[in-house]
Amino acid sequence: MIRFSIATNGFLSWFFRSLLMSFHSIDISKTVKIDKGLVLPHPIGITFGCYVVAAKNCTIYQNVTLGAKNNKYPTMCDGVTIYPNSVIVGDITLGRNATLGALSFLDRDLDDDEVFYTR
């Protein structure tokens, strides 16, 4: 449904977005860029801000927010994993195969293969 929400226009886009909101509480903007292989193991409560970019094979768990700070949005490179209840805001890049642990707030870039979690 996410791809239909992004790929369609007008009523169909609104319809699929409404289904996502109703059944999964997923809020996604039409301008989000998602590459192949996005995995949502527990697709509940995920928010994709307007210009979020998700490259290939990203995994996002439940209750994750990808949002704006100063009208800038996060970019996820290939193979990124974001665990539950995490928040990423602003012009942040998560490098290839980076991992963001559960219950984390990220306000800086992550390098390739870096693991970050709030202690």
C-alpha cells in the first residue's frame, strides 16, 4: 500500500494513504522516495516526513518517526535498520548498513556500519 500511496495521484493516492492511516497508523507523504526492499516487520505508527529518502533494503520497526528540522529530512543509505520507538529529525544521513537502536533520538549523521543507541 505504501508504494500505491506514493505512485498514484488524486483520489487513489488519498485512498491508499487513508488505508495506511486507518489500519497501520502509518503517515507517509507523497514526496517520500523509497527504493526496493523496504521492510516493515511491525508496520504500526511509522511517520515518513515529506522528503525522506530510503535506499535499498532498509528495515524500519514500529513507532519510528522520520521528520523535519528546519525543513530538512533524513536520508537512509542501503541496508539501514531502525529499531522501535526511534526518532530521526533533520538533515541526517544514515550510512550503509547503519543501525539505530530502540528508543533512540538521533540528531547527527551515522557512518557506514555504525551502531547507535541511547543509553
